[in-house]
Amino acid sequence: EVQLVESGGGLVQPGGSLRLSCAASGFSVSSKYMSWVRQPPGKGLEWVSVIYSGGSTYYGDSVKGRFTISRDNSKNTLFLQMNSLRGEDTAVYYCARFQSGSSPFDYWGQGTLVTVSS
Amino acid sequence: DIQMTQSPSSLSASVGDRVTITCRASQSIGRYLNWYQQKAGKAPKLLIYAASSLQSGVPSRFSGSESGTDFTLTISSLQPEDFATYYCQQSYNEWTFGQGTKVEIK
């Protein structure tokens, strides 16, 4: 059974850093495309970042240069390193899996809340 | 960037009603349009992919269609468990979501 479990969220001050994890089971993160999607409280969904099975990475304009996506194949885990955090980064962060660049996101984690506030 | 405009932003309907939600892309995206359902406090769930293909396990009362850059999600007979927020997503060039449609009980 495919499962994605996020962790690492919490309260952080503006300008601070946080690293999110997404532990996968039932498949290998190295064989799929993996993405982070966020949702500010009461608002819609925003794509954040992707890592392709081949290792290429891409970012949304709002996080480019501040966030870094990576994976640890030995731990079957996806990461999102978030630096220079701002209030507008406050959101529930979901990891999601998909088969290829044009495929839908077929499995999602339960999400982890990041709150950026002083 | 491709923009996705979803309408309406909310609607009230009764059990048994036929419900239609529309999503318009700012440019051609072929059939690279997906629909998700999200219930309060939960992750989104894939309903429809490639404009009209039903995800495994999703009830057949859900259907999708496409006409150029306009896409439609239809629920043929609304059930109590269908009250939720629905999002479209384009996967043609990066990934963009519509702003969501909240389906509420009348």
C-alpha cells in the first residue's frame, strides 16, 4: 500500500529555516516524480516544487532561491529545506507522488503545518 | 504561466441534484486537466485525470469533459459524502490549480 507521511512542521520566526520530511512506503521515491504542494489556511492549493525520478528539480516562483527539494533514496524519504521563511509561507505542506511530468498527483500525504510568525 | 479560472467559487445544492463545476485555462493545455476533491482537514483526492478518465475507486456519478480550453466536472446525483471543495489542476506546463469550488448543503 502506498503511503506518504509528512513531518517537520511547526512554528518558526520570519527569516528562519525549517526542513520538512515525507516518508514514503509501498514504492521507491527514486522511481517516481515527487512534489510539494502547499495550502495557506482557508485558501487554495499552490504547487511548490518537484523532483523528477532522474533528479532534476524545479520550483515555483514564490519559493525559488529559498527552498530546496531533495530525497534520500536509502531512507525512501523526500525533503523540503525552507530558508528565509516569510509570513506568506504559512501553510499546510503536502507531499504528493505522480508518474510523469504530465500525470496527475495520485497519492498525497496528510500534510504538515508550517507557521511563520514572531 | 498558465492560469486556471474555476467557477463558481461556491454553490449550494441538495442531495440528488446534478452539479456542474467549470474550469477555464488561459491557454491550450490539451487534455492535461485533473480534478481533485478535498474535505475539511484532509488531503486532496484525485477524482478525474486527463480531462475525463475516472480514477480507480471513484464513483461513476463523477464525470469530466473538455471543450477547447473549458473543462467541466459533473456530479450526476449529489450524495451526502460529496459535500467538499473541488479543485482543477493543469499538468501541461508545470502545475497550476484553480481557486476551488466549495459545494455546500442547501
